[in-house]
Amino acid sequence: MADEIHDIPEVLPLFPLPEVVLFPHTIVPLHIFEPRYREMMADAVAGQRCFAIALLKPGYQPLYYTRRAPVHPVVGVGRILESEQVEDGNYNLLLRGVGRARIVAEIGTHPYRLARVEPVETYCNHNAARTRQLSDQLFRAIRGNRGLQPELRKHWLQLANLELELDELTDLVGAGVPVEAELRQCLLDEPDAFERATLLVDQLRTLAAVARVQLRVPGLNEYNLN
């Protein structure tokens, strides 16, 4: 995976989506049906089999069908693992996250959006002891957390047996944490795995605290607290 970030093309198609943040080390299924993105897929399949998912910013709706729909500058870069074009011309595919990149400039006049990008290198600026301590905090924040579905907790706790680097661990957990996409984007934006893990622990503790309050206050879930 570390080598793959250096293979990211300088120019990538952009696939802007709401609510979707693509992290390295993860696989997402996609169904592509808009004509402009079907053309993007045809070009990608015939070429480098690579494109970037960009999270649309709030307020994008009036501009969705234009090139000016606002997106976050840090994107998740993915390579197509499997794809099929079905009878109606749409595509089903599995996209594997291989790295982060930052949009430098959008270019070209294709029906879909193209951008010149630069890879975002990740790192961890702390020693092994502090990193292990934070990893343990992350698993404690997961264990018994009633703000998470039981199956999700079980799956994440199994990651403790794999002795993953903090960088990969936080990407795998961050991709599935049940928070708003803007908060998951904050995790994608952060290149320092230690800082990313700290943010993730805070998010998980908040989910647990909200779940505890909901258990104590009957009927709380019946109201919209926004």
C-alpha cells in the first residue's frame, strides 16, 4: 500500500459524491448510472483503472450538475478491483482505496471532472510506546460502546489481533464510524496517524456518551435534537 501512493497518476477523474468518504485500505461498492460518470468509467476501465472520490460540501445541491459543485480538496484515490457494465449501460464496481491526494487544479473540458492532484503522504510523529498506548485507547473506546452496532464493535475488536500499524487501523475504523460525512472527512484530511487516532477516540467517546444519555432519558429518541 505504501508503494501504491507513489503510483497515483498526476491527473485523475473526480467522482463527487455526498456522504461517501473513501479511505485507504478499504473497499466500497459503487453503482454508476449518470451518463457523464458512465463515460468516466469507460475511460477508467480502458486506461489506468483509477479515479478519486471527492466529498461534496454542504450546499452543493443547486450546483450538482455543474463543474462548480463544491468538493473537499483532499480526496480518496481508488483503483477498480472489479467492474461490470450491465445491459442498461450502467456500471457496478468495487473500488479499493489506495491513498489520499490533494486537488491542485481542475482541468480539461470532459463531461466529467478531471483534476491535477498531488499525493498526500501519511506519517506518525510519535514513538512506538505512545502509539501503542493510543491504539489501546482506541480499542477501549470501541469495547462496550453502545453507540455502535454490536456487529461493528465485534468486527473492529477483531482488528486488535492483526497488529496493524496505527495508520491502517485508523483508516479502517474511520471509514465505518457512524458519524456525519463531514466528520469522516476530517479523518481523511489528517495525514498524522496519531492525530487521526486522537480525533477518532473523541468521536467514539461522544457516540458512547450520547447513547448513555438516550438510555437514561425515556423517549429521547422520539425527538429531533437538531
